[in-house]
Amino acid sequence: AVRKPTQDMLEDVDVVVFDLQDVGVRCYTYLSTLHDVMEACAAHQCPLIVLDRPNPNGHYVDGPVLDLAFQSFVGKHPIPVVHGMTLGEMACMINGEGWLQDRLRCALTVIAVKYYTHQTPYSLPIPPSPNLTNDQAVALYPCLSFFEGTTMSTGRGTPFPFQVLGYPAPSFGAFQFTPIGLHGKAQCPKHHDQQCFGMASRNTPRS
């Protein structure tokens, strides 16, 4: 019901531990959740420990910096689309740049990943969310996420979300797929039960 921990939730809490696998893309909302948790911890004097994890898209930085006139839960910070940082590094930046409400500072501890560098290839052992099911989807997500704001389907409701792009019109391409409601996903996907035509990037080399 709420995105930010409330005072009642934190009243008897000695410390909050944050441990989520991010994918290094501004609109992926684990970063916004981290921001909200930091803000709540700072407001209620509760220490926060971030257990850092590698960023599978951490080897490059790309895309425009967010115009804060369009700030929302899918983009809170003036950073590029692909920001190149781990969530632990982002937490330090949020604190250091004074991006929390009223320029609060969180009592932050980051447990770094031993031996990790931004050039270290990282294959996610567990999908970070239901629509990023493999390394290919994670690699394509920075580009295909832009189509979420259009009438195009990015393959939600198929076995290969964020690995295809299509629309219910044959002129869009030769590849065909039909989005359906899959187990465990509450919302019907875009173009539910409609045959879509477009392109597939399931086997495109990641480079």
C-alpha cells in the first residue's frame, strides 16, 4: 500500500538491511525504492545497511540525463539512463549529492562486493524480476524499456519479455508472438491475446 516505510513500520526497528539485485537502468524502480528507504531511515534516525551486488550493465554509461521536470518513481535522479553504478554506489551518491528530501542524510553503511570491478562480467543467477528472465533481457532492457511508453509490445506476457518488439499489424515485421496473461503476473499485458508482428532480439549478440 505504500512505497516508503512509515514511522510506525520503523518504530521498533534497530537497523534496515537493503538487498535487491538491480540492473543499472534509471527506470528500473529498485533504485527509486532504495531512495525512498534511505529517506525514511534518515527521517526516523534508523541506520541503513546496503548489501551491494554487481551491476550486470555496469560496464558502460549511456543515454540522456533525466530532466527533473519529469521526475517520477521511474526516474528520480539526474543521471543517465544507463548509469553504470551499483546500488551501493548510488546510495553513496544520493547521500553525497543531497538528493534526499530536505537534504537529509541517511546513516548509511555499504557492504561492497569483494573483487568486483565494473568490467567484471556478471550473469544473474536468479531473475531480478518476472519480466527480466535472463541475461539477454537484462542487456536489452535499457533500449526496449523506452517502448513501454508507446503502443508497442516489448514481449510482456510471452516467454521472452524484453527480447522482442511488436504490434498487431503485419507491416511491423515478420516475427510473430501473442502476449497472454502468464502465471504470477496480476496485470494483462499490452495487446493481450492479439497476434503481434515485429522483430526478435533473442539471439542477437550482446556486444
